[in-house]
Amino acid sequence: MSNAKALPLLERSEAPVAAVPCCPPLSERPFTAEEAERTARMFKALGDPVRLRLFSAVASHEGGEACVCDISDVGVSQPTVSHHLKKLKEAGLLTSERRGTWVYYRVEPSVLAAMGQLLAVR
Amino acid sequence: MSNAKALPLLERSEAPVAAVPCCPPLSERPFTAEEAERTARMFKALGDPVRLRLFSAVASHEGGEACVCDISDVGVSQPTVSHHLKKLKEAGLLTSERRGTWVYYRVEPSVLAAMGQLLAVR
DNA sequence: GGGCTAGTTCGACATGTGTCAACATAGACG
DNA sequence: CGTCTATGTTGACACATGTCGAACTAGCCC
């Protein structure tokens, strides 16, 4: 049956919610409730200016990855930066990896491509 | 009454917030605060499941437009549907036109294309 | 070990957002 | 005119979210 309805405690931890091939283009047919729920999470993650700047900073950084210290100059406190990076990670848009003292974030290219597909004009 | 009061005065009177020349791809360079502010509005508009369903319903409807009565079966009350359609309109994603008793909404294709550009992979 | 730097988590707070019922408005139609 | 149908607006309320400072954890180096 549908397992998507009641995810146990995943939202609280750091598991990416939406991993892969999500949905058809928005203009192909009306979204179902479940599709909308899943897709909205990704759009919502990019629906905050600070998160958008962080995401753009990571995406445009050389090598497609950036240390937090490289991108944390977005006008909010450091805990807030951390909070937003976590949100982006939970939405499946970023992944993170610790290397020594620093933590590096990189974009999940498949998800980016999937979102591009969503907006394809029919 | 004047629509969207909170809009900056960049564009003409009832023009949508984000006209065509919005922003470069997210991965081209880090977004400025202003770019992020403007772009986040569009993503935010699609960051709600109900709005996403409404938008998808309009976008996939024949002729690229739909009357409210055609799309209001999304599990929320009628005032809520109206509220979300207003939000989508304020974000520049939809336009509306009254024809007789009914109000028709249609997608703003240029904005959709602009969002697609944003997500283009470098 | 002890201090130092990089990042995350916690607790609290103010603001924003989605929702509905009730009311209001706009056109069609008799 | 009055009424019916289709939408929009208002007011209220619960809940989600963005933000910060303080406390915490992880790794490096003397």
C-alpha cells in the first residue's frame, strides 16, 4: 500500500525526503495530492531568500561544492545559516560531508534536473 | 481596490512581480539579496501543495486556461481556493479574467520559462 | 589535556501562513 | 426588482517558520 502517507520519524532526522524522479511536468495533467505534497517540498525549500542564496552559492561554487564558511555571508547569524542548510538537505537539494574541520555541501544534480522538467512548457 | 499593495514599484501598475528578465541560472553565480528576494517569491508560490495542484490544473487544462469551478476540487473550502489563486496571481504565475459569471485563470508562460531557466544545469 | 575554530542543536520568541465560516460582490435570469 | 450561482473578502485562529543567543559537539594544534 502507500507508504508515503505516514513516514515515521524521518522528517526530524536528516533523511532526504524527495530523492529521485518525482513527477510529470506541471502542465501535463493535474497533480494528485500526493504528487503535489512531494513536489511542493522542493519548491518550498527554494521559497526563502536566504535559502535561495545559499543554494545558489553552493551551486555556483567551483567544483559544485562549498564549505559552510565559504557561503555563510548572507546577512543572517551562523545558526540560521545552519538551519537553512539543513532544510535544503531535508528537501533533497543538497548533500553534506564533513572533511576535517569543515563541512562541505554540494548540490544534488538529479533533483535540480527533475525540477527543471516540472517547469517544461508543453 | 488596488491589488497587491506590498509590491515594489518596479513594474507597471498591475504587472506581475517578476517580469521576464528575472535572474540568471542559479548555478551561474551567487544570487544577490535582491535577486533572491524576487525569485523566492515565485518558488514560494509553488511551495504549497494546494497551490501546486491549482497551478497544475490550470496549466494542464485545455486551452491553457480554466474556470475556478473546473479546478476547485482540491480538498479545501472555496474561500481557501480563492485565496491561493490570489497568491499565485500576485506571484505573477497566473492571470485572471472575468467572463460573465465565471472567472478564468491562465498561466503566464514567460514566467514559467524563466523559472525553468533558473534551474538549468550549468 | 587545554584551548581554538567550524558547525550544529536547543530554547525562546515574533511573524507569517493556511484554513474556515460568515459576509460581500458581480453577473445571469426570470 | 429579486433570487440564484460563482467568486472574492474579512476576521479569527491554530500552526508553521525564520531568527537569534547560548550551549553543545567535532576535529585540529600547541
